[in-house]
Amino acid sequence: MKKHIPNAITCCNLICGCIATCFAFSGQPALALLFIVLGAVFDFFDGMTARLLGVSSPIGKELDSLADDVTFGVAPSTMIFYELGVMDYPALLEPLRPVLPYVAFVMAAFSALRLAKFNLDERQAMGFIGLPTPANALFWGSIMTGATRFIESSPWMSVAVVVMVFISSWLLVSEIPMFALKFKHWGWAENKLKYIFIITSALLLAIFRIPGIALVIAWYVLLSAFTQQHGQKDGIS
């Protein structure tokens, strides 16, 4: 019986993704974000449960990727799809209104590609190569929920959203190393970057609330890129 427990938790993640997608299609971004977050919680515990019970399996790995693409790929893409359908467009782009929202689903495809790469990439034991799909989903979910006034403030913001979709898609499959919040030890010296990130993230969330999630993810990407560049300079010197 215990070998089915992790897969059952993964299926809960998948169900959350399906529900989030339904709410996204009906224009209820707050509820869609809620179920994305719930899916992320299940995603965290399924792997942990499999390791604790010693029942990790290839089918569990594949099921996890499928669930993640629905919850962290399709659901946030659908949120963007809905928003692009109701936003104002510049007069130049108005003829593209019937087709432009579908650009959002490019991100779902790149999320699937990222998950497939992650399953085969042995470099990602203690960190990530490229933006993790849950982080990308939370970024877009928080924008679509907490920053709609801002993204609807100008017709040209529709262009900005489309451009950001392509940037996010690139980040998902990029070769940028990004740190994970995994601790081997609790000392400050070896975990300084992680502690700084946690403290600053808590401040951003306290100040900006839901839009603060997007700021935290953006800060995570910038901090990872800066750390990589700084490490390369140190290596050269």
C-alpha cells in the first residue's frame, strides 16, 4: 500500500492543476493561484514521501512531470490567455486579438520541455539549471492576480506580457544555474546567499503581499545570474 502513497499525492497535484486551469478559463485568477499554490505543496511532499518510504519509482517520476506541466505550465498559461483576451490592445495590434492570446501556451510547451530536461539532467541534484516551473507559475499567478491594474494600465502592456511570456519560456530551458533552498549545513558562511534571499523575500512579501511573489521570483533569477557571473569572474582571476 505504501508504494502508492507518493503517486496519490502527485495525483492531488495534478487535480489541483486541473482545477486551477478551470478557474483561469473562467476569469477567477485568485482561485487559480490558490490551487497552483496547493499543487506546489503536494509537489513538495510527493518526492519527500517517496524518499522517506523508500518507494521511488520511474513511473512516479513520469507522473510527477505530467502533473507539474499541468499545474505549473498549463494553468498559468491559461491565466495569461484569459488576460490577453480582455486587455486593451494598441490599434496596430487589434486585428491580432483573436489569435494573440494563444501565444500564452508557448510557455506550457516550454514548461514540458524543461521538465523533460530536468528528468535527464544529473547536474541538478543541489540546484537548478534554468528557472524551475513552480517558480515560473507563481510569478505569473501573482501578476495575474495582484497586478491586473498595472498590466491593464496601457494598451502597450499587452505587448509587454507577450514579450515576458517568451522571456519566461527561455528562462525555463536556459543554462543559467539557479540555487535551490536545500541545506546540507546551517552555517552562515556556506549558506549566506540562501539566508539573504529568504530575509529579503520575507520583506518583499510583507510589503507587497501577492505582487510580492513575482518580485521574489524576479529577485531569485537576478541573484542567481549575479552569483554565476561573480563566480565566473573569480574563476578567471
